[in-house]
Amino acid sequence: MTYTISVKLINDSGEALNIIEKSCAENAIWLEQNGVQKLTMDASGTSGVLRFQGGNGEKFLVALGVHNYKHWSSVLVDLDGNQTAMRIHPTYYGNNTKPHWDQVPEMTKTTAKGKTVGIYYYKPTGEDLRAVITYA
């Protein structure tokens, strides 16, 4: 069963926000259509990561995926230069991978510089999932 997660970005920080890296697990691909990031996965049990840099220099990432036929997500803030999506993404697989079980409809974290990063699934069920990532 193929899953798609369409992700809209809302930047209400008053600063620039750029996607600086994308990664995806095997049998998945990121595409951009009309400003929407679209992660297409061939089956449950896979995921993708978007890493961002704000205009103030701070870096964060949002991981999204499907596990046991339900969506999951994770937000990591205050990343240093060595904490890339390519290095972090594989850590979501293996023993003690709690984010797979945090199948909550929304999550928000605050950066050391006081910005908030959030993800909200406004269509959290089915094969065509929809989410919004916010930065404010």
C-alpha cells in the first residue's frame, strides 16, 4: 500500500526559512509540487526527514513517516552542524525507537532562541496524509 504525506510550511517567524536537506528511507521519495513537500512511500514502515535553517542560523528537523499503518512524527531543534538528516534519520530505526509510537496528531518544540517548531496532521488517517510544519 502506497502512502503519501503532503506537508505545507508556514513560516510566521519574520525571518527566512530554508529546507537545507531532505532524506528518505528506502522505497520513498520527496517531491515538491506548488510549494508543498510531498513524501511518497511504497509501504508502511518508512519515512522521510526535512532539515531546515532559519534566518537566525538555527537548524532543526522534522521527521515524518508511517509505522504499523499509522503516521508518526518527530521534531528535533537546536541542531549543530554535524547533526544532519543523513546522520539522524537512521537513528529512528532499531531498538528503542520511541518516535514510531508517538503517533500524536501534533507536536511542538521551542528552540534555544525562542522560536517554536511544530507539526500538525490535519488529515491523520488513510493513505493520503496531510500535515503542516510551522515555524514562529
